[in-house]
Amino acid sequence: MKELIDKYLKYLKIERNSSDHTITSYQNDLTQLLDFTAQHFEKEPDSVDVSDIDRLTIRLWLGELTEEGMARNTIARKVAAVRSFFKYCYKRSYITKNPAHLLIIPKKEKRLPKIVQAGEINEMMELASDPAPETVQERAILELFYSTGIRLSELTNLNVKDIQIHQHQLTVLGKGSKQRIVPLGDKALDAIKNHLQTRSELFTTKSSKEAKNALFLSVGGNRIYPRMVQRIIKKYLLKVSEVTQKSPHTLRHSFATHMLDAGADIRLIKEFLGHANLASTQIYTHTSVERLQKIYSQAHPRAENKS
């Protein structure tokens, strides 16, 4: 089964153009199911065949995860991974029956996105004002995330040619290899211009030819990788905000929420974020409604019984 998992992961990368994050997550999920099956049938993982896994085995595994207190959202992703894997195996005749065909994906918990306040955003940008090339790049990354709301994978894949300075925009390659044009604000554009002036100083003797195209670079002089970006964002958010989730996605949430609060049409925000459907974007309306209710309670003389 291990060989099939490897084939499936290559299929995700090459044919489905799935993100590195998705591939890693699915690999962990399927390996976890493999290990459970090996233990259940008292076999070595290497000797488990894909046909050994039936619907009952999968349900026993999911039941164990639930008993361990695993979050519903995480279980939902694991079910999605298993369904996709066995569909792949069935279509390619590696199995004669799909044991995951009738599996139901649990409904995800609706969690409101965590955001950083506008004042904290400004404070964060001020902290990234050192003229050193590394800090100049960090400022450009911070400004770009908050100015555009792009995803982490979209940022790490950016090339210099994707920035259209005179048009104040950039071209983003999103999920499913879908391109979209995203406007750039003046502050983000200025930060990128400053970064481009010092970017050459980030190259090293170990820099690859491919790295010469990359907009953002790692410490070693090659294309920046997701974990490095996550560390940068966390470093700055730790200094300015008490928000529990200190990640690039928090800046994406903040971008969308602040745009909506300022009166932007939710359908335009959907296009900015690269969402396939409006339902994914509508979570931000809940955050804005909560904010409106708070302002109403504080401002309206008859909103609360203060007697």
C-alpha cells in the first residue's frame, strides 16, 4: 500500500497541482490509516495491501480518532483524504470495490476568523523599518499579505515578473492553477520596490538558477519556503497583537474583514481572495456583524438597559 500512497501523492502534485501543504497533510493522514490497519490486523505496515482495508476498518479508525478528542475539522480533512485516495485506486483498478465510497465527511465547525486590528497592523509595519535587506524583504512580505490577502503558497510561488509595477498589480497563481490579477496598494508597492533594490544582496553562492526568478528569498539565497514565512509573520505578530493565531492566514483574514468593514462588496472580496464560491467568503460577514453589534451597543442610547 505504501507504493500506492506514493503514486497517489505524485498524482496530486503533477496532475492535480495540489499545494505542498495539502500533499503533506494527505500523506500524514494516509500513513496514519496504514499504521492503524497494520496494528488492527497484527501486520507490519510494509505487508499491508490496499485490499485489506474495508469500510469497517476505516470507521474503526475514525472512531478511535473521535475518542481521542480530535477536532471535527481535522477528522473531516482525514475523511476527505481517504475518500480521494480510494477513489484514485478504484478508478485505476488497484481495487475492485471502493470502501470509502459511502463515507460521510463530518460537518466542519464554523469558527470565526481571527484578525489583527488596524492599529496593530500599522505598529507591525513600523517595526519592520530597518534598512537591512532581510528586514526590507520582511516588510514587503507583511505589506503584500495585508494589501492583497493572498495565500501563503501564492506568496512563496511569486516571481519578479509577476509584479506589474506601472499597473499597480500582481499576477497570482491560485488553487487549481487559476490565475488572477490582484491590485497593489501604494504602501505595498513601495515596500516591493524597496525590496527589489536590495534583493540581489540576498543571493548566495548556493542560489539556484530558479531562485533568480523568485520574488522572495530564503536565508540560503533560494526561493523562500512556507515555514520561513510563517516564522516571519509570527515574529512580528508576537510583538504587536494578542491574537491567538499568529500566521499568514491571520493577515488574509484581517485584509478581508477590514475591507468588508470599510464597505467593500463581498463579491469583490471573493475575487481578491480567489475563492471558488461565495460561501467561502461569507464567513467574514459574521465577523463584521459582530463588530457592528458591538458598536451599536456602545453608541446607541437605547441599545442597552443601563438603569
